Amino acid sequence: MREIPLAAIRARAYDIWERNHRPDGYEIQFWLLAERELRAELEGRRDAAGEDAAPVPATGDAPVETVGG
């Protein structure tokens, strides 16, 4: 599992804090939310790369369309 840089978490947590009108007392919640969001984005990119490498079904498995007749 790749580590997320603390600076990235800090920046995301600050952004979340600002979007929520800068409430007091939510530092830990926003930090954890930022970390979760960044981890999900990282995993999503990893999953998207895996989808590109997925095998293509054989032509026998795909429906055949005929013209004419």
C-alpha cells in the first residue's frame, strides 16, 4: 500500500474545513476524511488501470450480429 504524503492530507483537510465554513473542533474528523478520500482516489486510479488490462472476451462469447437475410 502506498503512503499518502502528510502535506497532501493536510491540504485536503484544510480544503474540507473551508468548505464546511471553518468550524472549530473538527480537526481530527476532517483529517481522517481527507485521508479516506485520498486513499479512495489512489485505489480508484489503481482499479482503473487494472480495468484497462482486463482480458477481452473471445468472439465466441460475444453476440453475433448478421445483416441481410
